[in-house]
Amino acid sequence: MPCEHIGGAIICTRGGRSAQRCQFCGARSTKQCDFPVARNGKDGTCDAFMCDRCATAQSPEVDYCPPHERNKLKIMEARLRSKIGE
């Protein structure tokens, strides 16, 4: 079982699956995007794999990927407008 040190954690995998890479720079992924999205009518999160450098912390346990951080205000405003218009 191969193990890798990532940040302060030790990550072990079973066999052939390698560690995920950051979708934005290719570095080793340490986080996933927590931006709220809907998938198939169910609430969820973006889950894009990203490294510490590309992630933007919103709180100690919540991080956004670069596209969601850049566009979060536009996205939230559009969602609010669509709810008001319902």
C-alpha cells in the first residue's frame, strides 16, 4: 500500500490509484472545492480537486476553487434573482 506525505497528513492508497492532482496547476491535490452546486436536482458541492495554493479559504473548513472564487458574487446574485422571480 503506497503512502505519501501531503501537508501534515499521510495518505495511503490501495494499489494502482495515484493521488489526485490539482485541476488548475497540476500540483498534488490537498482539498476539494466546497462551493454549493446542484447535481441532478440534489444539493452538493463542486468537488474540484485543488492544491493549497489554488484554494481560497472561506472559513477554516470551507475552500473554493479559482473559478468559483472569481465568480462567486455573480453566481450568488443570479441564484438570488432566480429565487425572487419564482
